Amino acid sequence: MKEFVQEYLKKAGINIDEKQAAQFEKYGDMLVEWNTVMNLTGITDKKEIVIKHFADSTVPLRFCDFKGKNVIDVGTGAGFPGLPLKIAEPKMKITLMDSLAKRINFLKAVCKETDIDAEYIHGRAEELGQDKDFREAYDIAVSRAVAPLNVLMEYAMPLIRKGGLFVALKGPGVYDEIERSRHACYELGGSMADIRFAELPDTELRHSIVIVEKINRTPDIYPRRTKKIERSPL
């Protein structure tokens, strides 16, 4: 797996050394092992993990500069995309946030075994966004969650400082989502900066990277409680 991840990421435009390849290998091994006792991923073939989790998560490195940035992964789950981004660009600072403690425990174990420096938050984005210690504290927020873009924006944008970026990994049919998200983007202090498309080598998988720039502070009323966001999305 170590050789495969190094070769495949190179095809995808991401160069890593042997240490980084070994970190990915250990991460993949632990993902499969822990998945037998908790629900982390539906993908258990190791080559598929490399393609659909590791390579997919590192795509934003082609389009955004993460070096030296303070980054939060909103709803990280099993660590995607934040942990692969950190492995591929070690000079970024990563905070992995998730609402489930067992996922955070898994990520702590992976980082301990792979000697990766990360911070962890067991919490909900709508609560952190109203906490002065986290509100507008990050250069970049990333998310690979399955929620609609306008909902993700309300969770993520309050965490980003003015001048920072929200980077959302979405599927190929993103234009309708973007159109439905323009009001939310403006209301939350953002501006649609770029949309990039990337295909994963040797597959038919095509992904969209939506990049939103934070140009104004987010009004204090956001984020709202989850029930309000779900009942009446921006």
C-alpha cells in the first residue's frame, strides 16, 4: 500500500515522500481495523481507500495554499479531508472537529501511531461558531460532508476569519447547489471565489472544489441552532 499511495498521489498531482507514504499506509490499516468495531467507512479495500479517501481528500492542495495555515475540518468523520491534507502538507495546522467522541478517539489513535500533530474538538459546529475561542479563529475551513452547500456554509463560515477561505469538496453536479447557496454565501459574509473540477486518475470519478472567500464578518446571529438550520436553511 505504501508504494501504491505514493505512486497514485503522484498521478493525482500530489508528491509525498516515504515517511508520508508510511503515514498513509498506517492510517489505512487502522481505518480497516477500527471499522470492524465502529462505522467509519463503507470502503474497506485498501486501494479504494487510497483513491476514494486519500487522493480525493488531497485534491484541494492543487488549488489552495495550505502551507502555514490554521485549518479546521468541519465534521471530519473518519478524518476526511483534514487528516490526508495534513499528511500531504505537514506545515499546516489542523483541527479535526466531530460531534462523535468515538471518531475523535480513532483520530487521536491514528495521529499517535503516525506521529502527526493535530488538535481535536469533540463538539458541534453550530455551538463552536458561537464560542469566542473558535469563532473567526481559522484561516481555512474544509468539509467533505454530505450536507447541502448552503447548510455547510452556515456551519463553517462563522469559524473563518475575514480574508480566509471555506473549501468544500462536492460532487460533479454542483452548479444547482451553488445557485441555491448564493444568498447564504452573501448573508454569512462570503463571496464565491472559484469552482475547480478534478478527476481522479484511472477512474471516472469527478469532483468539484468550491472555494468561498470570507470578505465580511459573519453576523452574530449565525450559526443558528441545528433545528432552525434544517427547518429554514438560508
